[in-house]
Amino acid sequence: MKRELLAGLLLLLAAGALYWRNLQIEEQTPQQLAEAEPDFVARALRTRSYDENGRLAAQIAAESMRHFQEEQRTEFTDPVYLIYPENTDGVWKVQAQQGHLSGTRHVALEKDVIITAIEPNEPLRTIRTESLKLDLETMVLTTDDPIRALGETFEVRGTGLWADLNLNQFKLNSKVSASYEVP
């Protein structure tokens, strides 16, 4: 009789524990789902932004975009940025497989990042790297990853990049090697 009573109590205790555990999981699931779902989703996104003088500052295109309002974060798939630096007629195209915008000015791009000069007379044509950070307000690009830069008659490789698109200045941080063609 004692064994049956003990077994019944253990079974009742186990059932109660499983019921309580189920309640805990059900309470967490809606909150976790709400955190994981974006507030806004766009497909085939195309947008333009202008500076305070009405001058075109940037164009953004992406295959898809997901915006998380509470986190002030926007995620992009296959983003392409056309950037129009101040005091110059040059245009830079920055593209990658993935990207995200934090707030309204900090862009992080990842996977096969390509920076291309649209201006045909620009000596530096293309820069390739795996990740890149872009400040849309200052137009400064940075990365700690290896880069490969190509011009019409030269190729430069290095690790780490700092570039100010407004000033048209580029600096490689380390392990720099270059090859030039003499016309």
C-alpha cells in the first residue's frame, strides 16, 4: 500500500511539474516571437535621401529589408548604396550580400563588399573586402579586413581601410603591397 501511495504521489508530482513547465514555455513564446518579428518588411526596396539643401545624398536599393523599430535596426539583403559625397561630382556605389543600418547613420555591410567609383575619371576604380562600416553622416568607410583595390594601372592589397569619401582620401592600415603598370 505504501509503494502504491508513493508511486501515485511521484506520478502526481511529475504531472504537476510538466504542467508548470508547459505554462512557463507558453508565457515566453509570444514575447520571443514579438522580439523576432520585424515591424516593417519591404521587397525590391528603392529609396533616396537628400541633405538639408535638397541635394541628393544617397540612394539605397535592396532585394529585401526588415526594420525593427524598438532596436532602431534595419536589415538588408543584397543592399546597394549610391553615395554622393559633398563638394564633388563623384558618385560611389557600395554593395554587399548583407547589411544592416543602426539608427539612421551607421551601416555595416558583410559578405563580398564591393566599392565602385562611378565617375569615369576616378583613378581608384574598385575596392573589395568582406566587411565594411559606413557612417552616412561623415561618409567615412572603415574595415579591419583584407582589401584589394584596383585602378586603371595599379592594384593595391592591404589589411584595414579608412576612407573619407567627402575628402577623397584613402588609407590602408597595414600589410600594404602594390603593383603598378608603367604606360
